Amino acid sequence: MIIQKEKSVKEKKFILGNEIYYEYYPHPQSTTTILLLHGFLSSTFSFRKLIPIAARDYNILSVDLPPFGNSGKSSSYIYSHKNHSKMIIELLKSLEINQVILTGHSMGGQTCLNIMKDAPELAAKGVLLCSSGYLKRSKASLIFSSRLPFFHVFVKRLLAKTGVERNLQNVVFNHALIDQEMVDGYMQPFLNNEIFKGLTKMIREWEGDLLSEDLKQIETPCLLLWGEHDKVVPPEIGRRLHEDLPNSTLRIFEGIGHLLPEEEPEKVYTSMKEFIDGA
């Protein structure tokens, strides 16, 4: 292992033509590593409550998927699930980590599924938190429009119109949890205008989610955790994934929305630990 066990690491590696930001929290005894991948318009920040709990028992590796968070917004990087999967595989190789518990929230869950498909030997188990599923590629008209000059300005204005706080109200069931720290944390990455160029490129390169026939070939044991009030990825998607993934378990939490790691980190972790430590 390249990373020193006695201290946490927060740094970047240059992979596939882009700077990839990651945080590594080592455990002095555990040989199990949980890999955390965040959702769309998010970053490692979304795991800020889950990481300290999970780090009591396991090594934790959390990565910002480009163009989000502190990772690069390179114009040469391909912003697709398949390329994110390839990037994570290369990152793990560079860190000499041979196997992980793949844990992905929303969009990050779909990247985890791609890794299970492309490099199943890396996935000891998978935990999908309100994972994206069955989304189609962007419409041809939108892909064409994204090639127009300054389309990234339109993307910026569209996101500014909805606003961070309004978006948080859509993903968090208990609005009392939304405080200034949360708003500022989710706002921070969007202060860099380059992210909107990355999002524009993602519109063109994002290939859509894995098909049912692909999911049925994934043999990795998977735990699917959902919030009953998820408006972004409804529980019905979790039920469909549960049907397609041959070695999966589904649990739906009451009184929770889409942002599971923020809303109920203790409950989420308890389910994760039981699954990870189980036979």
C-alpha cells in the first residue's frame, strides 16, 4: 500500500488526462476499504457525516468524480459512466488497492455498477444508495444544442435559477436538516466557472445507464438502500434494480429522501456494516 496508514490523505492524481481529487482515511487494523462515489452535482462533501462513522472500522477512500468537487474539469476528459469506471480502476491500481466495497450514491451508484461489470475482481461487495438506474442518453436535440458556443452559460443560468437551497429541499425529506454549512458546502464547487463547461461536455458524452441485460450479468453481492420519500430516484427504481441484480438485497428507509448519507448516516452505516461483515 502506497498510502501511509498513520495519517489521512487529501490530494490529487493525474489520471486519464484529468486531475482526480480523493481523500483516504486509513484504519490501523482493517484490511477492508470502502470506496465512496457521490451523486450528480455533488462531491465528497456529501459523505462528510458518513466518513467519520465508517472510518472507525474500515479504510475509507472517497473520490470526486469529474467535473465535480475538487477534481479537474479538463476538456480532454470523457465525462461518461464508462470512463469514470476506467478512471476509478486506474486510481485503485495506482494506490495498490486490490479490492473495495463499492459504495455509490445516485449517479455514483451507476459508476459502481459499471465497475462491477468491467472489473468484477475489484468489487468485494457493492452498496447502492438511491442509485441512478435505467436513465436513457440525452436526446439528440439537447446533444446538438450543447455544441453551440456559450451553451455552458445557459447551463450555469439554469442551475442558478433553481438554486442550491431549492435543490437541497428536493433531495432532503426533513428540511430542518438544511443549514448554512450544508448550503455553503454544496455551493462551493459551482464557484468555479469551468464546471459548467464540464457539465456541457457531459451532456454530449454521458451514455445513459446500464441496460437490464447488463445488470443481470453482475454477480457482485449488492445492498440497495433507499429512502421512501426519494423524489429524484424513486423507490420503484430500487425495486427494478433489485429484480435485475441477481445477488441483491433491498432495504427502504421510512422518513428519508434522496440524500441518505446526509439524512441518516448512522442508520445507513449500520446496514452497511451488517452487509459488509456478513458472510
